Amino acid sequence: MKTKIFLLAAMLSICSLPSKAQWVVTDPMNMAQGIINTAKQIIETSTTAANMLKNFQEVQKVYTQGKQYYDALKSVHDW
């Protein structure tokens, strides 16, 4: 009986203690690495966009040349 009373008193004393919030834990190295990775991704994305623009300009140039060739063949009348 004494052990039950002791356990009950221990449980009540543990439950009656005030609870305190923890401090926010931050990792500055992890945050810095995240910023660096984001910057690298932005540079990579802008490089990819620049390459796509160059490729589009090449395709446009080939299309224009093909259209001029087709128009020149179309204008020839072989009667």
C-alpha cells in the first residue's frame, strides 16, 4: 500500500510541475548552405534559359532560310 501511495504522490508531483517551452534551435551552417544551393540553382536555371533562347534563335534562323528557299522555288514557273 505504501508503494502505491508513493507512486501516486510521485505521479502527482511530476504532473504538477510547470512546463517550460524549449529554445528554438537553428543551424546557421545549414541555413548558409541552403542559401548557397539556392543561388547555384538560380544560376543554373538562368544558364539553361539562355541556352534555350540561343537554340530557339538557331531554329528560327533555319526556319527563315527554309522559308526563303521554299518561296524561291515556288516563285519559279517552269512552263
